[in-house]
Amino acid sequence: MAIRLNLLAETQAAEELRRKDPVKRVGWIGALLIAIMLVWSSSLQLKAKLVNSQVAHKDRADERDLQ
């Protein structure tokens, strides 16, 4: 019966740990959440600007009607 030795076992284990690094995953998840929040915040800002321009347009129309 032959004994099998895996001389690369230590290197393979280190590579596996590096691939499954929880800190790296948390970093990617955090970056993704920040990107999503920036997109959401930008959409809210755009909606606010659109509503403000509509209100300003109606105010100008009302002022013209009163004169």
C-alpha cells in the first residue's frame, strides 16, 4: 500500500483561504452597497430638481395670469 503525499497541499490551502477571504468579500459588498446608495441618491436629487422646475414653471404661469 503506497502512501500518497501532496507536496502542494500547503500552497493549495493558502490559495483557498485567499479566495475565500471574508474581509475581501465584505469590502466588495460594502463597495456595491455604496454604489447602489449613490445611484439611489442621484435619482432622488433628479426627481427633486424636476419637481422644483415644475413648481417654478407653474408659479410663473400663475403670476402671468394675475397681471
